[in-house]
Amino acid sequence: MKKGNKLFQRKIKRDGSLTRLPADFIIDENGKIKAVHYGTNIEDHLPITEILNN
């Protein structure tokens, strides 16, 4: 833990609210929205299978 603390002494600047949630969109070349996903937590994104299928 001491080694980790030495590596990360610099504080990371926060760029907004920590309560923001992700939203992912797939938009085709004509501007049509093909898929939308609103995350429920910071790690919640469109599944890779959904991305590859569109």
C-alpha cells in the first residue's frame, strides 16, 4: 500500500458531479439512432455484442 501511495500522490481533478451515469448511443452514417443504452452505474455500458451487431 505504501508503494501505491507513492505512485499516486498527485490528486486527480474532478470534472463534475460524481453522480453522473453513462449513456451510450450508436448512430449510423445517416444520423439514425440505432441503439441507446442508459447506464445504471459507472461501469454499465452497451454490451460489446450489441455494438458489433450494429
